[in-house]
Amino acid sequence: MNHSVRNAIALCALLGVAIGATSAASAQNAPAPTPDSTAPPAADAAPAAPAKAMAKPHRKIARPMAKKPAIVLVTVSNMRAVALTGLDAAPTGGAESARILGALAPGKKAVAKVAHGKDCTFDLHGAYEDGSTTDVPGVDLCKEKKLNLVE
């Protein structure tokens, strides 16, 4: 045989082997055929990762609410010729009094916020600029929402 023919046959044989090896390798690495819809999924298949992490809903923690005392608004009018320096209120029968209104000029009005419990009856004590005082016991501020301070 001619030297060039032998080279050509050897070359074809090499190419055939290389092509066969490539085909075998590609057959091993080829993707598996897609399963039909009736076949069950493979047991060893990993679950698909979620596209977006689901946020947990915000849960509100129930806390006991502190009861706020009820408040009554009382309009105080100073009809005296002298200024009021302070008006205090104490629950009837109670020892603790609280300032509900500060200074109030003669002829002026102001709104006082008075916190109360079940009972809305208060003993009132007013002090004036000239040193005089006024004491009014047992006033139901839930009913009497207007106080007129007179001479």
C-alpha cells in the first residue's frame, strides 16, 4: 500500500475512534429525557428553590392595657374682682388633692381637666391673690361642668 493511503486510512481510523469516543461521551452527558405528565417525579430529585422568600406576617403581641382614668372637662369662670392663684380638687372623703387649674385673671374663663374614678364628687379649694380662699365640698363635676367663682 502506498504510504499516503496508509496515512489516510490511519487518519480515518483515528477520526472514527475520536468521533465514536465523542459520541459515547456526549451520550453519557446528555440530559435525561423530559418525564411525561403521567410519570411520578423521581424520589431523589431536589425540590426547586423558591423564587422569593416568603415574609412572615407580623404578629401583634397582646399586652394588657392600662386603664386610663376617665376625664371630665370643667369650665371655670372667675367672676371675682381678684385673680385666682389655684384651684385644687380632692375626691370627697379622700385626703389627696390635685391642682386642676392655675392662675386665672378676673373675668376670664378656663377649662380644667379632672381625672376621676367611679365617683365624680370632689371637694374644691380655691386660693386667690388677696389671700382669701373658697372651699366647696361635695361637688359632682360630672353633672356640674361649669363653675362660677363669685364673691
